Amino acid sequence: MKPAQQQLIERIRTLLPHWEEHNQAHILEMERWREQLIQHELAELADSLLEVVEQMRGTSDALNQALSQVPEQSQQ
């Protein structure tokens, strides 16, 4: 593997977990906001936010899938 490719892979190996962690933080925050919406009888908006949360969970799954496809360091 070329040095530039290896460097790119190393960077992606670092970024993917960071992006997934960041996404999880947003999910938790949205869930807290959703609870407030429910408490204030804003169910329709809470349902919309739930759809966003579910999509973001799918994004987390996709990020983890991408990470699983990153070549190991020993493959050169």
C-alpha cells in the first residue's frame, strides 16, 4: 500500500469512531429535548424528532459498518 493511502486509512480509522461518538451525543441530546416536548404535550413535534433520532441511529450503524471495512494496519 502506498504511503499516502496508508496515511488516509489511518486518518479515517481515527475519524470514524469520533464521528460516531459525536453522533451519539446528538442522539442523547435530542432524546432529552423529545422528553420535554412530550411533557409539554407537543406529541407531533416529538414524533418528528423521534424520526430524526432513528435516522441518526442508522447513521451510527453505517459509521460502524464503514469502520469495520477499514483495512488493518498489517495489510500493506
